[in-house]
Amino acid sequence: MKDTPLSNCERDFLLKAIEEKKRLDGRQTYDYRKMKITFGTDYGCCFVDLGKTRVMAQVSCELVTPKESRPNEGIMFFNIELSPMASPAFEQGRQSELSVKLNRQLERCLRNSKCIDTESLCVVSGEKVWQIRVDVHMLNHDGNLMDAASIAAITALCHFRRPDVGIQGDEVTVYSPEERDPIPLSIYHMPISVSFSFFQQGTYLLVDPCEREERVMDGLLMIAMNKHREICSIQSSGGIMLLKEQVMRCSKIASVKVSEITELLNKALENDKKARKDGGRCGFAESLPQERITALKMNETSVEMTDVRERANDIVQKADAPPQKVPSLMVPVPGVGQIGQGLQNTWGLEEDDEEEAEECDSGEEQEETVTKMEEEQHQKEASAEGDVVNISDSEEEDVVILHPEMQDKTLKKTGSSSHQKGAAASKKRQKK
């Protein structure tokens, strides 16, 4: 999975902030992020936090056959793993260009600088030597992986203890930590890498770039140096041309930063040694009671707790009435349906009850219609008996239905109309 590229607005904002000598996290131009060094339960396990960048280094050893060209020297092996847990841009099981670049730079920084006495790792010349393996795992990527990896690797090597070995004739005996105390490695000096990022073709310089700053930089300069101001390795990437004055200026800044980091590293090793000697908790056991394993890291914020109860009472009084609580989790309020096998129908009634209710309703409706029809027939018969007046004649016959309320008025009208009709009929007869 490729990393999401920066938009033009973000890129312009970052470059504009760098021109004004401002950084996203509030640091100055030559400031490092907050660094924290912790150790695991076993020897040789080290965690380094550089801001939000987190790296773990683990050192292990085994007896192997030495190289033919150097039969009296031990073997140093470095491996850097970029897992998808650190960043979605890293792919698992595939060695990317960045991992190869970091691995080579770490080998130049630690192995080619001869910081470890490899001859002291020889057990039997030409037959058995110690192979020291340093595995560096990236746990979170927020920029400047090389500096964090170099600090974690050299700290883990200083913290590591190899088993003691006994030789009797041709037999080589490896003693456990319970039988003999493990032996630390012979380390001459501690090279530490310091990264510098350049912007606007070398016009602006930043120390310890973060992940967003690395995306917009034009070039990168990595200088590995020890506290004695000896440059162990130097590498430039990005395709920009640096002047001699720029390189000298970066080396002076690196010497100051390396001395500060070395002091912090030695202090962390002393604290861990003292804690292990006193028998206190350290490493994984130390983090258990503090609940720091799965908890997120965040700064503590002060909360005012003086009038909390009064505020809570005011809020409760001003708040609206709580909604109706549902007694069962599976059966919500009536009128709400659920979909799925085994769930209860909650549309008010069960299916069987609904069918029975429909049948009862249909029967009642039929009975009501029958009774209404019977009542209408009885009313018609009663009205026909009392409210109908039949007026018959030889030639015409009229029927008028009268309501009982208007019976008197209608009788008068019908009487007058009947006299008129009778007179008209008599006139016709006379004419004939």
C-alpha cells in the first residue's frame, strides 16, 4: 500500500512555515524531539521513543564457524524490519528500498566504524566464534528512522550480555546465567547518527525532521559521530549539492547533539543496572502495575474538582426527562421490528395472534352489516305504514313519502294539490 501523498496546500504551508523558521510541533530549527530510552526484561532489549517514532532493538548471539578470511574475529549482523504496523506505506515480506538504505547505513555506522571488539568474540580460532545479531523493528514511523535505529542498536549492544564459555580440550561448554554471570560486549565507542534535512536547494536546514517534513525536503544528510567528535560515517541523499561550509556547520551541530544523546544513553544504562542490582522491577514487569502496555500515551491535564457536585445537580435539574427505558434488550418498544432468525416479532402482536384477531374482526364486521340491514328494513316498513299517503284517480296515481316530523305540513300541500288535479280532470271530461 502506497502512502497518501501530500496536497499542494499542505506542501506550500510546510515550506512557508520553514521559511519563517517555524515547525509544526513548535520546535526550533536545531531542536531534537523528546527522547525516551527503556529496556526490556532480558538483556539486549531496548526501546527508543523519538517523539512519536518508536523503535525496538533486540540483540542475540550464537556460536558459528568464522569466515576463512578472518578466523579470529566474530561476526556482526544487522537486520532492519519495516512492518505495516509502523506505517501503512510499508509492505510485509518485501524488502523495500528504504529498508536496504537504512540497513546499509546502520552497518556503516556500527560495524565499519569498529565500535565493537570483534576479536573478543572468538572462542576457538578458526572453529567457533560468536555471531552477534541485531534486529531492529520499527513500531511506529513519524520520521527520522535512522537516528532512532542507530540509538536503539548501540544501546541494545551496550545492554547485552553474552553467556560465558569454558573450553576443555576440544569441548566447548556454554554456561547458563545461573551457573556463571553473563559477560558484556567490549565496546570502544558509541557512534550515533544525526540527520539533517535541506529545503529550497539547501537554503534552509532542519535537525531531526518529522514524517511530513521528510516528504517536502530536497535532500538529507546523515552524519554518524561519537562523543570524541570522530566522524564514523557520512551519507548524503536527495540529489542536492552541498557546500563545504554547510557540511562543516552540520558536523558542529552533530557533535553537540551526539554528546547530549550519549549522556542520556549512559544515564539510562546506569539506572537500569542499579534497578536490576537492587532487585526491583524492570522492563516488562515494571510496566504491568503502571498499565502502560495497552494504554494510549497522553499528557496529564489538570481538572478542577471543587464544585463538581453543584454543577452536576444544576445540569440534572435543567436537563429534560430521560427517555423511556426498554426492559429487554431483545424486545424494543412496540412498533419496532427486528430482522433475523430467532428474534421476537415486536410489531405489537405475534403472527398467530394477529391471524386470530383478523378472523375475529372479519366475523364481527359481517355481524354488524347484517344487523344494520335488518334495522334499515324495519325502519322502511314502519315509515311505509305511517308516513305514506296514497292518492288514486282514474287517470293518474301519485305516491308521496312524508317524514313523521313534517307530516302536518306535507298533508296540507298534498290536499291542495289533489283538489287542483281533480278540477283539471273534470275540465278535460267536459271538453270531451
